[in-house]
Amino acid sequence: MSITEYTPFQDPESLYKLNTELLAQVDLSGSNLLMSFTGFSDAGHVVTQISTELKEELTGEPVAVFDVDQLIDYRSRRPRITFSEDRLSDYRAPSLVLYRMVDALGTPFLFLTGSEPDLQWERFSKAVLGLVERFDVNLVAWVHSVPMPVPHTRPLGATVHGNRPELIEGISAWKATLEIPAAIGHVLEHKLDAAGRNVVGYAIHVPHYLSDAEYPPAAVAGLEFLGAAASLMLPSERLRETGRAVERQITEQVEGSAEVASVVTKLEKQYDEHSEGISRRSLLAGDNDELPDADELGAAVEAYLASRDSAAPKESPEESTGEPGKGRRD
């Protein structure tokens, strides 16, 4: 028996509970499905910001709630809780929910979001594919983010993959063939493709020196890609507004450090040369097709984080939370 023929020993449908009351009232057939999972390479906290924005800004109701106790390893990824003087509060339990949402123009869609499962990937994948078949989903689009040696002063790029050429061609700023650690999104995309379902995935490129902090422009880029793929009007104004403050802070910090400014200039030159069509393997490649020196890139990260820490007390919480904005469009 090959891996592709593997069938879970337990019923995949028992992993979730359906909202039968909602399903009796609405017809979900033919909807588009968006997906975002936290727990894997969330550079710039893109997935977290997108999930928060959609859940807070749009009307949504749960369609299916997954049993996270069967899917999450709590000791390897411990939930957060607040200790305040002599009390514990705000326990943030993991969740994994399929929502029915309505965009700004009144168009309904499905949104699967929450913690990436630690366990039972094959069974979970079967469960999701079953829901896709049940609701005859038109298109599945998902997003994640990766750190890349690109400057924040240029349009954000993305690596796009899937089986819809019209959503892929002319967008990917980086194309390569390599073996990577899989995320559940990759596994689902692979299985959806094999099942003949329309699927597309977007890996947003986040400047590597900003990957540890919230970077709203990258979240906006992700929302724009998802919205364009699924023909949805997704909210981004709040992220754009907060992002403007973040970009001002970054500009001030780069201008205040000759070392960081020098590295950003080199990244700009590298980016521009690649955009002009100079033959290179990818944006990762430098002169003579060599990868940038790790120490040089690491110095930029350390310098940026140090300058950010020293500047943090001067900023209010509102000013330090990020913006969207210059997502690449085609």
C-alpha cells in the first residue's frame, strides 16, 4: 500500500462537528474557500494578522469546529495564559474552525483558520477534502509567509503555486526547485490538486530583517492576493493605516544606522537587477550567482532589532503595530 493510498483508521468526519442549524438555513454550494494556519513560518506575523482581520472585520458563523484535542500537541506548542499579580486569566486555547463569512460586497465565502495540526495530518486532510466535496467548493486559496533577503523599499513579492495558471503566471518573483519542510497547507494543496479541485497558494515574501515583528504591509499583500483569486472584497484599511506608522519607524531607524542603510541599499540593487531580467537563480542569489553572506545579512537583522528595541519606549502601542500596503498586483 503506497502513501498516497493511505486511508485513516478512524473516520475523518469524527474530527469535526457541523453547525447543522446554519446548514439548514444557508446553501454553501459553490463557495470559495480561504485557508490560513498559524504555527508554520509566519514571517511578519502575516497569517496571524490576516486571520485576526477577517474574524474581527467581517460577519462570520462557524460551519465546522474541529476537535483540537486530537490534533494539537500542547506540550510542544503551549497555549498562552496571563498571570496578573495573583490571578490567572485570558487562557488562549487553540482552535481550528471553518467559518462562513460575508465580504464587504455581501459575497459569502468559507474561511478555514486556526492552529496548524501537530497530529493526524492524513486524517485531517481527508476531513478537509470531505468538506470541500460536500460543499462543492469552487476554489481553495491559502496564504503563508517566508523571510526573504529583499528590501522593504520595493513592492512585496510572492511565490505562487497551484493548478490555476491564470492565477500564477507573471506573479511569482522567485521560482526554484527544492525540497522543503511541508506545512499542512502544502499537504492540503497537494491532495486537492490530486483530487482535481481548483487550488492556489501564496507565500508572501517578507524582508528578512522584519520577519520577527508584525509587518502589516505583508498582511495586506496576502489579503490582496486572496481577494483577487477568490473575487472577494477583503478588509485591509485598518492594516494600511497602522502600517503607515510602521513604515515611518522603519525609515527613521534605517536612516539612523549607516550599517543597516548599507545593507538595505545592497538589497535594493540586487532586487532591481533581478527585476530588470539579469539571469539569476532567484532573489536569493547575489553577484556571480552566489548567495549573500550570512554574516552580512545577520548583521542587518541584529542592527535593526537593536535599534527597534532602543526606540520602542518612545512609541505608543498604536504606533508600533503595522500596516499593509504595497502588495504586488498583477
